Amino acid sequence: MDTTGSAPEAAKQLSLTAAHMRPRLPDVSRGIRDHVVAELPQLGYDGTLLRLLHAAVSESAATLLDVFENGIPPDTAGEPAAAREYARRLAQRDVPVTALIRAFRIMHGRFLQRCLDELHHRSPDEELSAATTARMLAVSFDWVDRVTERVTEVHRRERDLWLLNGTAGLAARVRDVLAEEDADPGRAVPALGYPLAQHHLGLVAWLPAPGRDGAATARLGRFTAELARGLGCAAGPLFVPQDEVLAWAWLPLGPRRQVPWERLSDLVEDADPAVRVCAGGVEQGVEGFRRTHRQALRAQELATTARSACRFTAYDRVAPIALMCGDVDALGAWVRGVLGPLAADDEHASRLRETLRVFLATGCSHTATAARQILHKNTVQYRIRKAEEAMGHTVQEGRTDLDVALLAVEHLGAVVLGGSHAR
């Protein structure tokens, strides 16, 4: 038997196996991604890294299927662009290269297992199955070895650049404070150049994609400084790039316990139009430094999940929904259960939901709702009656759940709604 798997029948069988795998590639990729994150949580701890990881897994699996199906030599297949970009971002986040290498091993192992399951499911004869397996292993290990070497080099070069500009050192010191593991605030203040014994407003700022000029970090830095000046901060912000399109920041508020949220929203709207910003609440001291940051991250998770065009999201305004974004599928199922047919993603249901939302916000006043929506009072009464008929109960029944469900729809839209024929 040809143990290199080079026999024509083995190549044909491998091609057929890949062809049958391809329709299931999205599910296979999600499963591999979830397994990688379960084994190595630091590789997907925020929305940006998770999306890049998913892209890297999907492109890698698709490339290997191309290699299997079409007999492409592994040395000419190249590495996926998403894998290179993921390696760069991990280097910028101070994630060690050993984690990246292990991730590729996990990806490879899980992918091979799915391919072997498919091969055995097709039940070729034992000798052909052995030859096909040998070919699959030889080809895939060849490709994965080459890709791992290349992305490791990408990681190393990016890490060297990140260290040269001093960003990595500052980010590491901030993470020490955030980690709550015996961090000494007295020692941290000189290292950070930022006093912790004050009120803070934590921000997460990002650009949807890096610009061609490679100056995204500088843009985010200028943007954050403009916000600090616009709010009258006595000192500059603590600005900590996480990668070339994402930054964490803290605005020093001194003794101030509040910020003018409308003013902050206007400042965001008037500044760089490409930047997206999420803010935590105003918090005090070292614990507040950590808490406002966690809140901003929660708000960012909601904003990126919703994929809306909204440029500014304040945690205090979305907290109940942000706290539930860890399991969007479960949240969507709950929302649809509360709203019933009102969860349909169509214009009619949208009109009823909006009138219902305003009705609840005005203390269930038909007159106030009509004034706010510029409708006739009879129209409001009609819509509320239709909404209650759709839900099968009055507005007053389960009002708390209804408030939260409508808030989820307001901020997440189609992500938690059913199709146009939802019932």
C-alpha cells in the first residue's frame, strides 16, 4: 500500500470527502472556534479577537478543503490573510506566540477529526480508507507546518514593532492594575503617569478597519484627547492602544462624579466620523478604574453584536441588555417568547413595538404617547389594542419583561428578532 497517500484512488477519495464536507464548513468552523476559545480563553476574550479567530479558522478550513478537493500542492496554497492578521493582533495584545501555535494545533486536530469522521461515514474499503487517511495526514500536516511558521514570523515581527514604540509596556502595566492580582496602586501611578485616586470614565474606542496610512492608533489618540478637552478634564487621558484599531482609555475627572452625557455624545458626533466609542459609568478610585473599564467592554460587546451605525454607546443606558449579551441566542429566544408575533422583523410589528415602547415610557398615557409620536389618540389606542392581541395579554401583565424585551430590540434589532413571519 502507498503510505504517502499518493495513489490515484486515495486522492479521489480525499477529494470526495472534502466535497461532502464543504456544505458543513460554517458549522465546522464555528465548532472549531468555540473549542479553541474553550481551551485558550485569551484568544477570544473580546469581540474583535473572536471575529478574527473565526475568520482565521474559516479561511484555514476552506483552504485545506481546496487542497484536498483539487489536489493543490501544500507549498503553493499559501496562508489565509485572516490568519496573518490574527497573528498580528495577538502580538499587539501581548498574547504569547506559544498560544498562537497551540491554537493552530487545536484547529488542525479538530478539523482532521471532522474529516476522518466524514471519510469513515462514507465507508470505503479498509485499504482505501487507510491510504486516504495517510494522504490526508501528510498533506494537512505539510500545509499546517508551513502556515504555522509563517504566522509565527508575522507575530514575532509585529511584537518587535509594538515593543519598539513602548505601547506594549504601558499595556502590560495597565493589565496588572486591571487584573486585581496584588496590584499596588502606589507603584502603578508613576508607571502609568495617571492618578488612580480620582473619578474615572472608562472608554473603548475603535475603528471598523485600519486606514491605508497605518495611522489608526494616532487617530484614536487624537480623538480621545479631544473628548477629554471637550469635557474639561484638567489633564490628558490615559490612552492604551490594544492593537492598531482598538484602544482603551480613561478620562480623568478628578472630583467630578458626573459627566454631561449629551455633551459627550455631541463631542463624539463632531469628531472623527469613523471612530466608534463605548463608555462605562463614572467610578472612583482603583476599583472604579477597573469597574468603568469592564462596563465599557460590556457596552462594546453590545455595540459590536448589534452591528449598528451608532457611534456612541453609554453603558448606563444599555446596562440590562449589555449584561445579557454573553448569550445572544438565548437572549433572542427570550425576547421572542415575551413579544410573540410582535417579534416579527417587519414594518407592521416595528410600528406596534415603537408605540408600545413610548406608551410604557409615558406611564401608559395614550395622550402623551400620541403627542410624542405625532399621532391621533385613537391611533395609539388601536395600536396598543393590536399589540395586546398579538401578545395574548395586556400591557400591564409581565410589564417588567416587556420593558426589557423592547429595550433589547431597540439596541440589538434584527439580532434578537424573528423573521418577517415570526409567530
